[in-house]
Amino acid sequence: MNPIGGNSKASAGTVILVTAVTILIWIFAAGETRERVVIWARVQFEPSSTFSTIVSPRTTRQIALTLGGSSRSIQKVRRALDEPIVLTSGTTGIPGDKGTHVVELVDALRDQSIFYDAEVSVVSSEPPSIELEIDSLIEKTVPVIPVFTGATLGGEAIADPPDVVVTMPSRIVGLFPDASVIAEPSAQAIAELEPGRRQVIQAPIRLPEELRPYEQELTIEPRSVQLAFTLILRTRSITVPAVPVQIAAPPQDLADYEVVIADSEQFLADVVIEGAAEIVRKFEEEKPPVVAFVHLTSDDLSRGVTEAPVTLWELPEGLRVTSVAGETPRPFITLTITRDEG
């Protein structure tokens, strides 16, 4: 054996070992180096008890967090932040009492296990705070109002059960003390029924227009009811985008007055016309003129009324106006009436 060669091999092995250890130490040190980074995260508030309280906002909110810690720990946190951070009312930094509160996000987040366990500090957030509303949930029994589109009934429709239970925040109960819900069969369900017979069908429950903005905060039980009714006629509706408004009054009276309709109300928008399906189909094909009339009496003219309702529609027989711009079929028209001194 050549002793010189053996020593060379030993020296080479030592160099490799020292190099490997050095690299490992460097990698470990790099992983433990303290740094600050900005990371995007999502937070979501939840009540401590879903049975008695509700919190808003209910959707996740995106925030920018400035975090301090080792590179290794921050990488671990970064992966965990793919999921929203759930903040529960009544825990550290988050109020649990009913009312409106301002939650300082650094205070609320610093003791969350995702940061605490990884030894990562929450330095700041943008926004620095979020307004949180905590409210109690109330169960309220409300009546069911049957609504039919595309059908003429003989008598009233009866809902079974006639009431449902709506669970809602107490502030909404205060806003709508006389709340109700709507049971409305689909157009397809109506189309399959035979006119002239007593019908019983299942219909889904929906919220009225005024409660729609609060839909995410409400629950309804049951979600559907049975409706019993007699179908007389299947109907259709059509929307006319613009209908002119005219004045109707005794000719001898109009000769003494000038009546001017406000510029913005000389045409009515989105006039919904309803009738038997075949009559509406004919109306669509022939497109006859539709006119809204405001009828004025001699007394109206002499008093110079400033508004009056539409009371008459020029329509083919068998058709009727059900709404104007999503509201009443008898809209009020703004007028200017002056006596003709000539």
C-alpha cells in the first residue's frame, strides 16, 4: 500500500465531509434568518355559536399582512394561508357582545395558531381594522303569500302550511316587523296544469323584494309549501318598453286650459301587459298601439292639480296592465295646468 496515496484519499474524504456540513449549516442558517415579508391572506368571521348569533361581514375579506420570522417559518405560514383564517367572536382580540365593533387585525391575529405555533409575528395589516357586527338570531313566524305568474285563478290560493319560520338577525326584525314570504310556482309547473280543475302543487318559498338584500343572513323552514287553487286560464305577459301618456278630459273644459306633462313622464317605461296566451301572442305579432290616459275632471282643471294617476289604457280586449317599471299599474303623472287667458 502506498501511504501517500492513502493519506490523499483520507484528506479528500475529510474535505467532502467538511464541505457537506458547511452547506448544511448554511442552509439551516438561511432558513433561520429573520426577515419581514408582505403576504396576502383572507379572513373570515364566525360566531361562537351558530345557533344564537350571527356576524357580519359573512364573506371572506382579503388583507395584506406584514409578517416577521425565519424564512422557514414564513414559508410554512405562506402555505397555510391558502385557506382563510377563521376568526371566532368572543376570542382574543375579537368582541363577543351584540353590537357594532372595530376589530384591530394585528390584535386578533397574533395569537392565532397559524402564526403562534410557527413563531411568526404579525407586524401590521392593511387594512389595519375591520368593522364587525354581532347580532342575535330571532325565529319569526311569517305568513306565506301565494303569487302566480302566467295564470288566472278562480278564487284564492291556499298555502299549506300557511306560515313558515324565518330565522333572522334582530335588526332585520326591527326593520320589517310585518315581513312575509312568497310561494310562487314556476312557469313550467303552471304550463303542465289543466285549466278548470282544482290543483294542488308544491311551490318553493322565496323572499319578497325588500328582503332580498339580506338573503345571506336569513334561513327559511320549510323551503316549500303546497298550494291549492283552481286554475281558470293560463296567461302570458309581455313588456312594452315605452308607452306614451295622453290627457283625457271633456273637450269644452280642455279648451280653457293648457295641460303639460312633465318631460320625463311623457312616456312610461317597461309596461307589463298580461292576458290569455293566445291573445298575447296575437298582440306580439300585430303590435297595435298602446296608450296610457290620465283622466282629468273639470274640478281637477280648475284646481290646477299637479299630479294625477293613469286610469285608462288603450289595449286590445282581453289584455290588462299589471305593472309599470316594476311598480303599480296606476302610476301618478306630474302635470302643469294653466288657464288659457286667450
